[in-house]
Amino acid sequence: MKYEEKKQKKKRKKWKLILLTLILLIFALVGYSYYQYQQGVSQSLKKVGKQSQIPYNFEGKKDQYGNTNILILGSDARGKETSRSDTIMIASYNENKGTFKLASIMRDCYVEIPGYGKHKINSAFALGGPELMRQTIKQNFDVDLQYYAIVDFQGFVQLIDEAFPNGVKINVEKEMSANIGVKLEPGVQRLDGKHLLGYVRFRHDAIGDFGRVKRQQKVIRLLGQQLTSIQTIPKLPKLVGVVSPYVNTNMNTPDILFMGKDYLTKKKEKVSTLRIPIDNSFTEPRIMGEGDVLDIDLEKNRQALHQFIS
């Protein structure tokens, strides 16, 4: 019996030591992550200065398919409610399936904005912030959005420069310069944050905003692949910190880190993308007071969006 008691005590001592080691490792990891996050925040604040984010009311929830849908709005005018959203996307994440999807809604879609009548959809943000944009998407497409993130484009620049110090390899399909602040030559090259931002914002050619949306989705898929391939998980807390001062969101940092970790670690297909309106579902009339708009077939596009995210 004494031998058995000694053996059991030894075994318990061994497991206590293993448990203590695991606890210490977890604390060290949390501490490291927090330190890296604060380093990223501090790095960006030196460039952007102290910013007070406007707290927006947002009555979002998960959709009927169990997805976490995030309304992503891109704008140059951080914190100004009078600005229209230059980029409108729905990022859809399903934790159980481990899937990530991205739907782009073109800003010139001519839709009913609750309480204001028909306008281009990007007017919703100027008229009532992300909550009115949420209501507009819900009314027209019957899709629920749980979170919002208003991203200043300079945050994109800082994120790219931090994650990819040697630039992002991409094939620029044509010369680009009009209204993007940089000049891009055609060909395969590595672009820093400023030039990559110019690439995804260019729209002054024959296909206009359609080309821009296509480039945005192309770059997001490419960044997803490259982030995974360079094993960015240790850098993730700092990357979140770097971009945080440029983002107004109702998401908390642990949720962002969890989704980011999930994306980088789970075996998955490429990020699926969709453009609204889909092909052959719209006309392009000119409306007095609005200019050229996309008059979309709501039923076709509603069905396409639901089929995509479900």
C-alpha cells in the first residue's frame, strides 16, 4: 500500500507540475499578445495622433444561417457623419463551418433608404451612420448584420506596411494614376501600402466602379493567401493594434483576434467573393439629382446574396 501511495503522490505531483507549466505558458502568451497589441496601437498613434471615435448605435444580430456578418465601410473621412461610404462590404464568418465570405455592394446601387426614399446606397451612411446602412441592407436584401467596422483608408496603408515590409506582389494590369495620389505602371511588382491603396481605389477607366470592386476583392483574396503562407499568427496582435486607431467598430478586440486566428489556422478554401449587383440584373439610368445609378433587380440580387452567405 505504501508503494502504491507513493506512486499516486508522484503521479499527482507530476500532473500539478504540468498544469502549472500550462498556466504559466497561457499567462505568458496572453501577456505577449497584449504587449504586441499595445505596441501596434502606440505605433499608429504616433502617426495619426489621439482620435476620439464616434460611438454609433447599431442594433445588429446574427443572421438566420448562424453567420456573424460584419458591415465594412471604407472612407477617407474618419469620424465625419456627412461623408458617404466609398466601399461597402459584408464579411460573413461561420464559426461552425470555418468559412469566410465577402460580398461587395456597389455604392451606386439605387435602393430604398428607410425614411428617405430612393438614393444611391452609399448615401445611407451620410444620412444616418452605420445603423441606417444596416437598416437599408436589411430592408432591401433581408440580411442581418451583427457588427460594423468603419475603416479609414490610411489604416489599410499602415496594416500593409507592417504585415508586408517588402510589399505585396501583384500584377498591375494597366497604367493607373487618376485621383489615387500615386502613379502605377503595368506589370508584376511589389507594392507598399500607399501604392496598393491606389491600386484598389482606381476607377477612372472604361469599366469604372466595376473594375475597382474586382480589384478590391482580388487584393483581399491575395492578402488572405499571403498572410496564411507567412505564418502571421505571432504578428496578429500587433497587426490588430496597428489598425485599431483607424477603425471605428462595435467589435471587441478578443473577437477580432479570435476570428483572425481562426482564419489563419483553419484549413479552408480561398475566401469566396460576390458582387452586388450580379451580372444581368441591373440597368444604368441617369437620375436627376443622383447622376448615373445602378437600378438593380432586387429579387435576383437578394436571392444571390442569400445563396452566397448560406
